[in-house]
Amino acid sequence: MKDILIIICDQLSATALSAYGNTYVNAPNIDSLTKNGVVFENTYTTCPLCQPARASFWSSKYPHQTEILSNLPDQGFPTISTEIETLGDLFSKNGYECVHYGKTHDYGALRGFKVDKGTQIKSERENPAIEVNYETFFDEDTTRKVVEYLKEDVSEKPFLLVADLQNPHNICNYIGENEFGHKDFNINEELPTLPDNFDFDDEINRPEFIQYMCCAHRRQSQVVNWKEDDFRHYLYAYYHYIGIVDKQIGRILNALEQSGKKDDTLIVFFADHGEGMAAHHLVTKYGAFYEETNRVPLIYSGNGVKGYRNIDGLVSLLDIMPTLADYAGISDLQGAEGKSHYKQIIGESDKTENSYVCGEWYDEYDGYIVPGRMFLDENYKYTVYKEDNSEELFDMKNDRGEKINLASNKEYEKLLQGYREKLKNHIEKTDDNFFELESCYDENYRQHELGLHNDSHINATLEYAARLKKKNK
């Protein structure tokens, strides 16, 4: 039986790492995983939101199956159903010591793990203009405890050890601190350039849900009046937080090497969801199914891995649980929605076998429900929300920046209908109740003219505050 170390980051886009083509970020410890690692090029979360995504990948079930649909602390039931087997359940009954340090936000899906909730260890800002808060402080505690575990592990059982880090999620607080414009960073290097899809010509062809995102999401409301320079500073701050968490990952990898167990350990690195990264003028994450918030890194490195390879094809975070089961020789996994990619990590194949992946959206906290679904194959991405005229269709071979929505183009009407059918088939196959769901929200969420550019910081902030006050009455 083989040791497994899982390292998770929160809100880390694949787009942000050099393994996926980024030439600006400096994350040498994450990069080191590729030296004896397999990089899965196209991995997608099942939901661009923490709690639904985490309950999903810990169980290899879609959010509509776990019923964890938002970040609410009360989903209407105590925890994820005991009828759903979790990764911790599976590995603990098969002789593993399952230990989890760091961020949970799993709504019971970490069942089977020994869970340490952690404390905060405060640290000073490396750059006075870029705030660090509890998320960075919790990561310091997580890192120390994982390092200590690797030093002192005396269990006769193999370990399934999780280092669940919060950064670069700290970018959310940066946005709030800089809602009226960036502070001077006092740096001697060039700021990151804006992405090619920062501006795009067909905003009016996007679903109203996208065009009114500024009214529904606090962080998006705080950037509606940002200038290009503000977005470039924001990207610099995002990369800064990646640099912070990369150092902590380095300490964990060094402790693994010092323990003498590195050669016998499989390392799995991924993120729960991504970050807007200024694409389409969006920040953080919400209900958009664009690449930046839905495509995440996934790297397997170490024992048994045929490294220095990039794997083509589609992957879902649902696939992690069956892949690890195959790696560990566990044969009693049942009911998983994901597929194993064990053949890919050991070198028997250079392409995955998934014909498509899907994503889901419902709500973040409470009060602005616009259910949505994404269906993605190697050629096109189709998204739809439960509203009129709410479809998107992107050519993923020629428009990876998702700048042109083809759903309103009559030349693509037959193709669009085909993708409607593909999503319908998936919905029927997984017993999804999407077609029965309804959108529900207060009219105050949509007061300005269509389009993010038609809002103002004052209006967006006041509208958000008014809704919050009404909700808490």
C-alpha cells in the first residue's frame, strides 16, 4: 500500500500557472511537481464555488446529487448523506490513515478523515500594499502541522494526508480593500498585462445573469469603476498570493523529502475552482462558467507516475476519487460519477477518455437563485441558465477566450440544438432536476441598463447593502 499526499489550493486557476502557459507567475515549488509529474491540461470543477465543489470532489458526485448547492452553513439537512461514500470512508476502511489539515468547507464530505480545523498564525505583509488576513494565517498553521506530521509519522498504516490551503483566496479581501482604486505597490517589475479577453465585443449577447453579476456579487460590485491599471494591480496581487502559498507548498515538499518517504509517495495537486483573473472584466468567482473560474490545475507527481508529460483530453474533479482508488489497488469503490485516469498517470495513455464534462450553478449564499449548467466537449462549450435568452455557445478550438457567443448566430442554430440535446441526455443520465428548477430573486438585483459597464460603484454597493439589510431583518 502506498502513501498519498494531496495538496489543494483555493481559487487557483490553471491559467495562473506556468505549467499551463503563464509566463509571469513565480511558483517554483508548484512547478517542481511537473518534473516527475503528469499535468492534466483540461481539468474542470463541477461548480465554481467552494462548498459545492468540495463536497463534490470528496464524493465523486455532482452537486445536485450531494444536494450541497451553495456556501450556506445550513443546506436544510445536517451533513452530506451517509449513503454517499466519501474518499475518507473508502480509504479508511481499506487500511489507510486519513488525515486532513486546513480548509474544510465540505459539509460533512470529509467523513472518514481525522480533521484538524486549525488556528491562525499571524504573519506580516510582504508587500505593505497587499493585505494578508485569516486565510493566509490559517495556511501558516496548516503548513506547520503537515510538516510536523511528516516528521513524526510512526503509524504502520499508509497515509492519505491532505494539506488544504486557502490561498490564493486572499485575493477576495484584496478587492474589498482596493474597491476605490489600487494602492501603490512600490515594485521594480512590470505589472502583468491584461488578458486578451479582458475586453470583448459581444457583452450584449451574454445572459442577463452575466450582465448583472455586479448587482449580485459583492466583490464584482466593488470593481465596476476600476480602470485598466487597477485590474493590472489586482492581477499582481493575485500572483503575489500564489507566491505566498507556493512557499508553503515548498516547505511541505521539503518535509516529505526529509522524511525519507518522497520516493514512495504519490503527490496530487489541484484546486477547487478558479478566479476571474480580469477576463471579461470579472473577478473572484460566481456563477459564470468561463475558463478562468472553472478550469483548474491537476498534477500527479511522484511514486508510480511516468513524469514530464502533459495529458490531453477532458477531466473532471469527480475523477480524482476513482483515480486514487485505482492507484491504491482499492476495488470496492461504488457509485462514483468520475472516471479513473490511472492509465494516464502511469504512462499507458496520453489522453483521457471523457467525452464531456459538466458544471453546475445554483446560488452562493441566499436570495439570488439563477440555476445554470455547463456542458463541455473537446469542440464546444454550451452553457444555459434558467431564464429566457440565457444560452452561450463557444468554439473551444478557435475561441478559448470565449469572446464570441455563437448561441444567437443563426448559422449555428442546428449545432446549438445538438448541444441542448447533449445536456438533456446528461441531465437524464444523472437524474438532475435542472429543468424543474426556477430562478428566484428580488427585482433590486437588476436596476441598471444591461451590461456591467452600465453600473456604477455607488449604485452597485448601495444595492448590495440594501439587499443584505433586507435579508437580515
